[in-house]
Amino acid sequence: MREREYVLRHFESRLSWAKDQRILLCGTETYSRQIYNAFHTKFRFVGFVSPDGTCRERKLFGVPVILPDQVSSKNADLVLLSEHKLTGEPDYVRIAPVCVREGLPLYDMYGIDELKVHLELEHSGYVSPPLWLRKTKDRDIITICAMDTLFWIDRSDPENEKLVPFEEIIGLIRFFENNGKTVVYVSRNIVTREELEEALIRTGLAKDTEDLKKRLFFRRGEDLGFRTIQSLYPGQKLFHIGSSVWNDGIIPRFYGIDTYLNPKLEFRLPEVKPPEEDPHTFRNIHGKGETDRIPNRDQILAKIDAAEMVSFDVFDTLLERLVPRPNDVFPYAAEDLPWPDYKRKTFVEKRNQVSLEHPEYDFDQLYDWIAAEMNLCPEERDLAKQSEWEAEKHLVVPREPVKDLLNYAIEKEKQIVFVSDMYLSSCKIRELMHIAGIPDCGDIYVSCENNAGKRNGLFERIAALGVPREKILHIGDDRESDCVSASRSGFESLRVPSAYDSAFSIHAWNALLRQKRSVGESLILGSVLHRVFSHPFRAKNYSDLSLEDRLGRYAVSAASPILLGYLLSIHTRYSVNDYDRILFSSRDGWLPLKIYNKIRELSEYPTIPGSYFYTSRRAVGRCVADDLSLRDRILEKTGIVDDQQLLASVFGIPESLTKKRGEGQSRKDYIASYEPLIHEQAELSRQRFKAYCEKEEIQKDGRYLYMDFVSEGTCQAFLERVLEAELHGYYFLYPYLYAKYVPANTDFFLEVEEADLFLRNYIEMEAVMTSGEPSLSEYGPGGGLIFCEENRIEEEIRQMRYMHEQILAFCCDFLDRFGPRRDISPAFCADLYAVDIPHQIEHQVFDDWTGKEW
């Protein structure tokens, strides 16, 4: 059955609910005409929309033909996108903003709400392995789009094109197979079956061609593919992963198949191999077989000494933006535009499109093109252009190690020039350099003003200045644009990789950097890259770093983002109408409170005040030690063997008032024999605790959010018995492996799947949040505090405080620059933490750091 026949056969049943509604058919070609002819007596078609304006007829079958901007909710109840499959995405792009503006539903010929599905699929974020299990737990078959998702076509050698896999997708397939899923491959008809079979076998994803008979399917016009797979695997549930909204998102959903869109992946270009006979290449840095050898600082200084002129690339070499990639500037700029969401989204799409299609345009030409495409008035065009310029100024920061090289060249009185492939004018680039503190010490040669880029003549402009070519040194971040192109012009060339490239070369970071993310997540990731990978002469791997550098990197790349995300989630989830105060429990709440107070300081609306709340299982446990329903919880938290020491430490009964347990007496009976003293001590502890609460102005009838790191429920359960106030827990993670008593009135930042990594490494995070004070032993007279003996050595505390400084600096700098953002997901924070956490850091640094237990 052909697809057209299949659509027409099921059209009436899929859209039966719309028979009484006024329907505009978006499209004037084959499908629209056939749908009208077949169903005009059963459905109320009020007109056709010509999305691209190519239909010159005013009427078809007696009903009007209109343009998208003539669509109105006054004349129609819904729009049916009938030509989408044949003409592709442009039809949707043209009609969707109109439907959003007019409040009209937009469906397709399969009966699917396209506005809803596009919004859901286009905002798919990175999914960590534990979340994959949750998404697919009741699915038997995983179908994966082979082309563009699993493989890409390497056309660098036209005579030997080959399919190259994305390694992270192979890892995902292995993950599914290891968890009992059957993986099936589907492909568009752009390569032959033989080519795909060879690639799947070569990469180890299939044993042989026999293995692929029921695991490799092509989607052709006569066969929709998913229908075939369902017929071959009857009764089994499918889950599809692909990259096209239509082919991999909408069509599978017509068959009841859940989908996930893997964002379009960037292809890594093959290594450029310059001719052997050319002496002016970057092989003097990248020797044969070496792909990422970077000269150290002394070697570069020696090259500067030998040169008469030093040329610096600007962006990603001297200047960085606090986003991972240049086009991440555009969504950030769009946030300040006073436009509807759909219009901001269209702006970002057009901004990316014009950069790809017209790299030769300058800034004004870019926005002339965008204005024409989006039908913007002059005021809107200027507003969008100014928004991007303000974003550039706000995001730009100096790359200090390369700035030091520039200052050295200035000190040595070398002639300086700056070179950039860029749409911004030299004046604007100079202004950005001024903002970043880069000295104004040379002319700027920019591609948009010279009608030439680095690869096609810009370096020749520099050569024309009269300095001998062999005496010109160019320093840049890009292998081909900077090193190869400069070398081919006869210059000496040195490469200092960008922060993005340095991170991308590490396998664990590679997968994360490819993923789609929100604007806030891009800002965090860009800030991490700037602090961790900006230094081109520092080691990239943990094993090569000094202890202090390891601690600093852990603090910035792992601890800071997830701690910031956690505290911003409080800011997002709860309001002053929910709670009177947040109690940040000691000692885990010490560092989070400092960051939270910064969030409150910068918040545009009222937020819940927070305070540091001194508590511990030991101290609060004494207050409820006479509660037999909690006795077992109290005792299981101590490993004390000596009975008299147990009574003294846990129940507060001095050893002078106790004696050894009698022969044959159980410990339970032994403890029960001191019940009057236990009750007396518990009552004393409660009075002291209440005195402490009065000093802290904790009201009996108040509502409090209780923040702690890992919830086993014990301390909160104790507090709920004695606090005389409403207490709601909000914890960093849910320790599902060993949490026996988690109260019902609790929320968690990281749920079960995301928390899995932390359950194996939580001591690291707990350590870096911990106060420099010892643990609380008990509440003293008048609500005073009595602390345990400090069991940490001074070096451990020094290292902990060093990490505190790094975390506070990162979080406060981020908040000062970008404010308290609301678009940072727990999953992103967990994935960023996981990508750069070492398996083991110095043991003494991450000792438990708790006070002496009972």
C-alpha cells in the first residue's frame, strides 16, 4: 500500500473529531486536492492556504485560496497541514507562527497536533543513561535512525566516501543491548543496503547480513517502515530515536511509537594533511602521528622573540564568550527581545541560517537578510541587531594566558596585528577587546571589511605590510584557518586550542558538548569551559594535574554547577507564600546558604529568607531519646560497643550514674533499666533545643523548608517531634539504596536515576559543602551550642576552604553576570558533574569530615 493510499484510508477516523469544525487545508497540491475530493461532503473545508504563495488560483473547488498572513481565527477553527510530507519543513515554518498568533490548532494529515509535538521534540535535552532506562523500561524494541543519527557520510575524499559512526550513539546502543533491548535500524534511501550492512558489521553492531534481515529496514514511498517493523514484531512495544522532527518524530507517533530526537550532531572534520614538500605548515607543531601536541609557553615566547611581527587571531584565541559555541550567543540575545516565543525562536533559526548560507555578510547585511526573511520593520530589525551586540558585549571575556603572550610581544616591541574571520566590523571588535582589557596596539584585519577570509587571502593583506614572511608569527586556535592558512602564506604558525576544542578532545566531554541545552545551561557550560580549559598550557587530564589544580577543577566543573542548579531550583520551586524561612542545616548547609543569599540579593521578586540551623542526629536524637518509636533509629546510627559509653554518648547519662550490664541481660533491657534517667535527660535536651529555637526566632506555628544534603529521614523525623512547627524537607538527592525513613513531606533535587552517581561519590560533594566548624554535639544551657572535638587535620580544612573559595567565586560571578536563572535542569547538572568527576581524588581530602559520632 502506498503512503498516499494509507493516509486517505485512515484520514476520516483520525480526524473524526473535527468534522464540525471549519478547516483550512494548508497546501494546494496533491494531498490537499485528494483530501478535499474524498471528504468534502463529510468535513467542513473553508479554504486552502498556499504556504509559499505559488498557487495563482483564487479558488480551488469553489473555496478560496489564501496566503498564510490572511489566516484568521475568525474564519477557521483549525489548520490542517496536508502537504507537509511532500514539501517538507518549510510549510510548517511558514504556517506555525500564524497559528500561534491566531490561537489556531495546527494538525497534520495523520491527525497529530504538530505545534505540541514540535515544541516537545525540539526541546529534547541530553538524556543520561539512567534516564534512558526510565524512558524505555516498558519497551522491547529500540529503533534507531541509521543516517544522521548513527552514521554520517565522510565526503572528504570524493573517490572513497564512507560511513562514519558517532561513537556516543554506539555506546548508547551497547547500553540498550546490555539492558535486554532489541535494537533495530531504519534508514532513508540515501545509501544502499549493502553500504549500511557493511558499516554495521564493521562497527560490531551486527554479526553478519543474516543478523540484519530483521534488524535493518529502509523507509521507501511504498512502505512507511514502522508499519513493517510492527508487523514483524507483533505485540512488542517500540521506542524510536532519530534526528528529523517529521521522519523520526511525527510519523512514528502516528503508529503509537514514542520518540526521542537526538539533536543534530556536529561533524568533526578530518585532520588536514598539508603537502610533504611545503615547509610552511603546522607540521612543525603537529608532527607526523601527533594530533594535539601544543607548544608550551616558553617555546611560544622563543618564537615571539624571533619574529618581527606577531599576528593574533581574536575570537577563541584572545577573546572568549561565556557560551560553548559562537551560535549559542543567538538564543541568549533573543531573550531580551520583547517578542512572542515563536518569533524569538524563528529569529534564532534565521540567525543560524544566515551565518551558514552567507558567511561573507557583515553585521548590517546579516540583519538586512533576517529582516527580509521575517518581514521585520526597521525598528524591529534594529532592536534585534542591538540585542545581539549587547549580548556580545555581555558575554566577552579575555583569555588571560594568550593576553599575557600579547603583552610579552608588546614589551618586546614587536609589530602587532589582529586577524579575524568575522561579520563584526573592526571598530566593534576593537570595542569588545577594550571591554575585555586587551591592549589597543595594532590594526585589525577582519574578513567582512577585506572581502577575504583567512583561507582565501586575508593573510596576504598582512604579508603586503612589508615584513618578511618568515619573520611573521601567527597565533590562533583553529588548525586549518589559523595554522594551515598562515603557513601557506609563508608565516610561522602556532596553535593554542580553544577552550571548546580542549574539552572536546576528551571523550567524556565530547558527548556532553554535542547536546542541545537551554540558554542557562549554555551559560553555565561556557563559564565552566572558560575556567577549566581556557589555559592552553595546563594539563587537561586529572592525572596530570597538581593536587591544588585537581581540587580547583573539581570545585569549578563538578561541584559549582550542580550546587548552583540545586539552589536555583529552590528559588524556582518555592515562594514566600509557601514557607517563612529555609533552614540550612549544619554542616551541609553552610556553603549553600552563602550562595542562596547571593541569589536572594539579585532576585527581582521576594524570596524566602534563609538561615543557618545548627542540628545533628546526635544533638536532636537526645531530644527524642525517650520516644520508644524512635529508639531503634537512634541506636542503629551508633557503633558504640561499650554499654556505659553508649548511655553517656547517646542518652547523656554520665558514666558515674551507670554500672556494667548484668550477665545474661540483653542490651535492650539494660537500656530500659535507665528509662527514668533517659526521660529526664531527654526533657532537659528538649528545653535547651526550644531555647535555641527561640533565639533563632523559629516560631511554633511557622512553616519551614528544611535543607540538607542526603536524606535518610532520621534527623528530619527527630526534628518533627520537637520543633512544634511545619517542616518540609528539600534535599539534594534521594538515597534510595539505604533510605529507610524518608518522610512523606520531602522533595528532592535529584531523583532516583540522576542520583545514582552521587550515591557512589556523595562524600566528595558533602565534604565541599561542609562548614569549617566541628559537628554539633548537643544543645547547651540557654540554647547554647556544644560542639564535638574536631577530627580533621588542618591541611584537610585548608583544602576544603580553598574549594569553598573556588565554588563561591564561580557561583557569585555567574549570578552577578547572568542573574538567578530558571532554566537549569537537574539532569544537566548531574550530567555535567558526571563528565568530569575523577574516580578517586586524594583520600585525605575527601575523608568523611564528620564530628565524632555517638
